[in-house]
Amino acid sequence: MFRHFATLVSPDTLFRAHPAELAWLLEEAWRQRFDDPAKALGDPDRRSPLSALPPPSSEGAPLPTALADILTTVTATDPTEVPRPFRWDHLIYAYMIENTRLYEVFRRVVHEFVHGEKLGVPDADSQAWLRNTEELFFKDGAPFFATSLAGHIRSDLRANRRNPYQRMFGMELNHGMDDGKPQPYVRAESANAEFVPTFEEFLREVWVGMTYVGATASSNPTDPAKIVTLVSKLKNMLLSRRQDGNLAREEFSAVTAMSWFHLTLEYKNDGASSPIINSLRAQANGTEQRLFKVAERVGLPAHGLSKHYFDMADAISRILTQIESNDYDTTDKVRALFTPDTTLQATPEAAMRTIITHWTAITGRDVKARKVAPN
Amino acid sequence: MAKALPPPARGARRTVIAASVEPAVQTDVHTDAQTQQWGSHNPPSTDAITQLLLAVLTKAKQQITTSTGLDGPALDVALRFQTLSAQLATLADPVGVRNLP
């Protein structure tokens, strides 16, 4: 969410805002989410039935003009301002970003800055960033907000994200706690244990399609019907966990937290950096390189393949969202997954190529390799 | 030093290389039916037939669909993807999914 907000207002405005304003901004984004009553609950266009906190006054949420402007938009034909509809990333985005270990690394950053001057004295902007980060992502959160999940029932913020990861994807994060011990969390019985093998089979079949899309002088082993079947399996297992809008708040909270840290590292690639990166003297070229430098400062290594996680997160989030929307339900439509088109600025084929490349790198399983049939 | 091929075993049947025979010169012979079809004058030369065949093959090749662009339902889905990408736009990826470097 924060990376999306940053396209509408300067990231510095977000970093300098009051934490209560950011919490309200998120609450308003939840209120203004896509909510098409014609769709089933859990669909990307109707994620949740749960309402937002009622606004404190008829004036709406207590937001300064700069942040309030994020919530409105105008159409091409009508200059009247209307509420901007919001969509947030798929939970897989949070899973990919958290695998870089950036949450643990920034936890150390906050810890060091609030306990001493080992990392130096933060400047004014960094102090604002530290306050926002601690208030929003290392505290239980104000009651009644959509993003406030921690409480007496589920008290550990990190465990609160591992549980939906396990339920949706049957996957664990690749790191435990700082001391190397496994992070304890509640594992659900109903989990999509078949997600990874199904998804990899899907990637493999799409790669075959990409390989042969321009073939005219050979047989074409592309199997669109099989891709449709695999997409259908993925859609059914993901939507089963989202039955009646379940897990929507958990997803919103997770992608919000990860996008805050991702934005902190991502901003900027043009030489300048976000305030906390400057304070840490962790300027570098590239999101993952900045993470490595921050990690080095606090003595907690980030994941060595972080670049692959960062680069894949957007693509896989969008493809899974489209799969849940049932966009690839016929053999005609799945052609878009492996057929390039130079007239469009963003294509499913480019996204699939990104996913296949980086998935192979992070898992070590080459989905481009042909399957060997047993005798 | 590379060894030479062993000599054929005694008693083995030797392959006799047949003397090359020049093929008989093919004369441009037309049957009565062909002559009737083409008319009694100016039957097509071999060059003309070759040109005709080349033209047909070129045309056929042009008509083989080698387009890699999207159309129909696949294009609709790709456009929906583009819309989704715009709704989730980010600083580093303002329009859509970044392409591979």
C-alpha cells in the first residue's frame, strides 16, 4: 500500500507524517477498497465484508491535505473529485518481501536507535521514520483499526504473518528468529500444501508455451488445456482459504507492513535515499544492496538472494490476483501468459518470465527443465 | 600416427564401384494432352514453372500465421492485467511489471 501511496505523494511526506495519520490513511484505504457486490466474497474485487472504523466526524478522517489528496481522484470526463478505489497486493507479495529478512533487520535498526547511539544519532527525518515504524509495525496498534491484529489471542506480530503464509501457500519463511531457532506460530490444519507443486507445474507449462510460441517448423507441445486446469486448481485452493472474505485483514496488514520497509529501501534509486538509509550511511545502488548495507550495520545478515525476492514480488502478486479473478479460465485466454505483445506496457507474459527466472533462482528448481518421465 | 583402415577380410565380397553413367539428356517432351492443354504454341518453360512455384510458396509462407501479438480473449485478459498493474503501481514500477533486464 505504501509503495502505491508513494506514486501519489512524495515518500518523504509519508515518512514525516504522524503515525496516527498513517493509521487513518490505511483505514480509509480499507474503507475505499474495491467492493463489487456482484462478486463473491473473497474475490479480488470484493475481498472482505468487514467495515472500517467509523470516521470520527462528518469531516472524515483527521488527515492533512497532502495525505487526504491520496484518497480522491477525478475521472477523465468529470473533474469532480470522487473517492479513489484501492486494491492491495496479494499476500504472496508480503511473503516474498519478508523472506529477504528485512523486517528482522529493521527491527534491529529500531532497537539500536532507541537504546543508544551505536549507529549514530538519527536526524529529524529519521526520528520521524523511527517513530512511525515503531508505532505502526512493532506495536499492537490502536484498537478497532483494520490493521491492528495483535492482542491477547495472537500476540506475536511475526507469528501473525507466518500463519496466513502457511495457510495460503503451505510455505514457511526461510529464516527463524535472530538466534537461529524456529519462530513458533500456530499452524493450521487446513492449508494449501499442494500450492508449490501445482504452481511449479504451472510455471513449467507456461515456459513450454513461451519456448514454442513462435515455432512454425516444429511440433508444438504447448498444452493450453493443462494450463487452464492448473490455473483452476490454484484458484480453487487460494479462494478456499478466502472463503467469505476470510484472511483479508491479515493480508492487508502483512502487505502494508512489508511495503513500508520495501519503500524505505526502494526510495530512491537516483542517488538520494530515504532518511533512515542516510542516517545509517547505507547508500548503495539497488534495493537489495541497501538492505545488505543496513544488515551489515546491525550485524544481522539479510537473505543473499534478496534481489530475486524483490524483483519477483510485484509480478507474482499480480498474476495470483488475476488467477483468483478467474481471468484464465479458457484455452484462448491462457495464451496471454506465454505470448509476447509489444503494444502493451505491462503484459502477463513479461510477468511470467520474471517469475520463472526468479523462482528458479530462489528455489534451485529449474522450471525451464523438461520433466523426465519415469520408465 | 593414425592407423589405416584394415584390409577387407579374405574372401570378403568386394564392393564393385559401378562406373558412373551420365544420365540421358532429358528432352522437353510433351504429351499430346499437355500440348492440347497449353495450346500448340509456347508451352511453359522450366524457368517459368519454377518462378510460378516460388511465387506460390512465397504467398503461402506469408499466409502462415507467425504473428506473436495478442488478439481476442487473450488480448482482453492482457488488458485487464495492465489495468491491475496500474492499480497497484509503485515508484519503481509506475506502469506495470518491470521487464527483465
